[in-house]
Amino acid sequence: MKRFFFLALALLSVASMKAQVAAQPADALVAKEMEFDFGKIPQGKPVYHFFEVLNKSSKAFKLDNVTATCGCTTPEWSKDEIPAGGSSKIKVGYNAASHGAFEKFITITYNGNETKQIKIKGEVWQAPAGAAPANPSIQFLKQQIQ
């Protein structure tokens, strides 16, 4: 009898936990990709990427704000409502002014206080300073022509 009682109590506990999980609302905003890697990019050459976001809720809403962690990253987004089941794109630019690896976070605020975070990353390689290095073969050819 005790076994039956504990088994029934355990099943009841599991069922109530599943009901609580099912009752939690799903995210209204879903990004098709949470992270984008630009790979290696040359210094001073801005790069851009479009993140697509989907409205998974049953009501239309707007993106309230999209902010980046620094001024080197510039997000642009539509101020129009995203209909239920619809999508929108967020253009994220990176200016590539400083060389080295980077990782920048962009926070999307929607429905008043809900947020979602996406990320860009990559590595900016520094171009050599000055003109191309001298080529001794070219100097030799110039001397032969004269």
C-alpha cells in the first residue's frame, strides 16, 4: 500500500511539473540566427549583416529599441508593426576601425520590457602600413630597359 501511495504521489508530481512547463508562454520574438561570424575582414572596411526576427505571438507588436554594446556597431530596424506570424529584418553594421578579434552584443527590446540578445563576431586584420614592399626584380628590369 505504501508503494502504491508513493508511486501515485510521484506521478502526480511529474504531471503537475509538466503542466507548469506547458503553461509558461513561449517567446513572442524568435531570431532565425542568434549569432553571426563575419570571419576575417580588412581594417577600415565596414561590414553588414541582416538578422531576421519572427513574431511567434498571436498579436502584432513593434520592436521598441535595438541597441549595441558600443558605437562601432550600428543596428537599423523598421519601426513598423510586425504582424502575428510575420517577420522583420534588423541590419547590423560593424565599422572595423580597430584591428583584432571582436564580439559585440545587440539587445532587441520589444513588447515594452521583453528582450532578446543577438551577437556578431569576427576578426579585423590590419593592412600593412605604407606602399607595397619593394620588389628587387622590378628594379632589375628597369635597369635593363635603360
